[in-house]
Amino acid sequence: MGSHVSPRDMFSDCKFFVMCTPNSFHNVSPFLVSQLISSTVGEVKDIKKLRSGDLLIQTATSLQSSTLATLTQLGTLPITTSLLKGLNFSRGVISQKELLSHSEMELVENFAAQKVCAARRINIRRDGILLPTQHVVLTFSTPQLPKSIKAGYLNCNVHLYVPNPLRCFKCQKYGHSQLGCRGTTPTCAKCASTDHETTTCEANSFKCVNVDGAHPAYSRTCPK
């Protein structure tokens, strides 16, 4: 069984929080806000008001982070706080065949004490069947990615997770999605033809529209 970890412990390494109040902070005195935050959690590193009227707070200590994570009241103001994901989290990959039988939920539960807040197993499709692999993407509630993590008695190396580049399913180019595509004609991902879509392709050979190589645009061997 995994260890129970309170929100205070889970988010103690996080430094950036967004604080919201129902009517926003637009009409709340900045002097009052600063005084209330200082008296509640101490002197923080930085406070900025966002265009939305919410506050972006950068904490100075782990204790401040732990307190902010569970704060529901600032003076007489009801508030909610949330983490600014891009600055507080990191993602890494572990590869351990001994963990193949464990669900993503079980992994999160058992890794929670090591600041893991999410897990996603990487699956591959083979002959139309989705198969689980030993590779798991872990999300840590800390910006500093650990070099390793303990799975019971196992020591698992953690490698930086590099997601696949974004590919448009319409023109097959990289760097944008189908919704943001400026192309007017769909391109086949298998043979690079503009005469038909990928789902109806009957070509016997592959051609990548990005590099003219003998592979489909979605191939992991593509140098692009």
C-alpha cells in the first residue's frame, strides 16, 4: 500500500501559485492584499496581479507553499489557490518490467510520498491491438526532476520525458495541429499524395511529405 501524503507535503516544493477570489482582486487594495498575505504566510518572494484579476504568487519557502496549498480564506476574502503547472511540475520516464501489472492509479498511490502526482503508461499499437509497455511517464509536483525513484526495493532511473512533436493530421507538417492548419488540401500521411486522405490510401510504398523519405510521416524513424 502507498503512504498517505497530505496536500501540504505534496506541494511543499512548488513555488508558483494562482490565488483567486469570487469577485477578483481588481478592486481590492494592494496594500491590504500584501498585508494579509504577509500576516498569513510571511513575506513571499513576489506577487503579481494577472489580467484576470487573480494573483500570481511566488513563495520563498516550502512552509509558505504548504500553507498556500490549503488556504481557503485571506482575511475576510474567500479564496482558492491552484498551482501554475508549467513552473511547478516536471515529467520523467521510468522503465521497469516489474511494474507492468500495476495500474496508473496504483503507481500514483505508491509513489505519492516521492512527489508523484500523475502516471501514464506508454502503450503501442501492434496489429491493431493496443499493448502496454514497461515505460511510464511520471509527473512530479516539483520543478526539479529526480534522478531516480524507489519502487519498493527497486531503484528506478528517471529520464527526462520528451513528448512526440506535434504533427498536423491534415497537412502532416510539424509544429501545429489540424485545427490551426492553414493548408487547404489534405495530405496523405502514408504516401504524401494530395489526391486522397490517409484512411483511404492504397499505395504499396511509403513516402514522407516532410523529408521525401521512404517512410510514412508518422514514422518514429523520420529524421524530421
